[in-house]
Amino acid sequence: MMESTELSVWASIPRRPEAGQGG
């Protein structure tokens, strides 16, 4: 499962509303 890796990466990257993933 690569989900764990993705979550780890996202956690390290600052989530910005500009990314379009703000929901």
C-alpha cells in the first residue's frame, strides 16, 4: 500500500488552499 507513503509526504508538505485540495 503506497497510501502510507503519500500521507507521510503530504504531512511534510504544507497544505495550501491554492492546491485545490481544500475541499
